Amino acid sequence: DARVTQTPRHKVTEMGQEVTMRCQPILGHNTVFWYRQTMMQGLELLAYFRNRAPLDDSGMPKDRFSAEMPDATLATLKIQPSEPRDSAVYFCASGLVDEQFFGPGTRLTVL
Amino acid sequence: RKEVEQDPGPFNVPEGATVAFNCTYSNSASQSFFWYRQDCRKEPKLLMSVYSSGNEDGRFTAQLNRASQYISLLIRDSKLSDSATYLCVVEFNQGGKLIFGQGTELSVKP
């Protein structure tokens, strides 16, 4: 049963620290998405890639966030430096055409 | 105006009830539409796609009205296990970018 995996599942860190979240998309999926979910804003698209190339990162604060796909099996989302307002659940999703399959998320708390 | 707007929740209904969720979208060029379901503290999962002709999957019926830019989801004979948040989703462009509504929480009570 193919699934998107994300690590870590939970992360508590202090303001100013670097946070790196990792995602392994489903093998064969050519599109990878990063979302952030909060109670106030709901699910927001941060960035997405197709065939490892970034297509849209307009939803991401560029000064502190960066997203990369070093290879087809790994996507990373980095926050440096982290701030309390970054506390949220970060989901990675992968897909081929229309349907997106979500990972279990990384629950980030920045103190 | 938000790109995808949904009925505010929560909806609290008894088992067996019929419940309907509505959603409107702002981009008239959107071509693909979906309903996702999200259980508490879990990831969203595709419930069903929404087609122009309307489509049904068991107790769930989805409708699309392109002229009014309106999508609906009807759940018949609701079960306790239907309790979740239902997310209306619209494809922003043909590149796969999806815009999610805020979600409507459904709670089905015995």
C-alpha cells in the first residue's frame, strides 16, 4: 500500500532554530506539494514541484522558507530562522494528475 | 473574496439524517473539482471528484453548477463514521494546483 511518508511527525523547537521537514512521495508520482494547515487559515499551498522542478512557491515566505527536491524520492521544506507563527501542521502530498495523496503531516511547534 | 468558500459549520445531525454542504468558487476557468474528507488530526483524503453531470458514490452525491460556480455534497443516511471535516477543493489551473476551502465540520450523533 503506497503512502507518502513524512519525518519528523512532531517537532518542538525554539524560536530562531532551523527546522527541516522531509517527505518521501509515492514512487512514480511526478508532482509534490507542500501545504501548511492552521485553525485560522486552513490548508494553504506553500509550494509545489513537477518532475523535481519548482512550479510555484508563491505561497511561501521566501525570506525564511525554502523547498527543494534533491531527488525524486525526497522533498524537503526548511525554515530558518523559525518563528512562533510558523507553528502549524505541514503536509506533503504527491500525485500524478488530479488526485493528491497526503502524508500524515509534521506537527511543528515553535516556542 | 476567498477563492473557495464553504458553508460555516459545525453541522450537528442525528444518525440517519440527510445533510448537504455547499461551496462556491471564484475562478470561472477552473476545470476540476473535488471533495476531500479530513478526520481529526489526520491528513485530508479524496472523497470524490465532482463532474458536470453530477455523480454518486453510495450515500454521497456531488453536484456541480458551472454557471453559478457552485458545488454541493449530499450525504444521505448519515453514519457516526461520517463525522469529519469536509473540504471543497478546486483546481486553480491545469497544472495541478488545488485550492482548498476552509472546510465544514460534520458531527453525527447517535
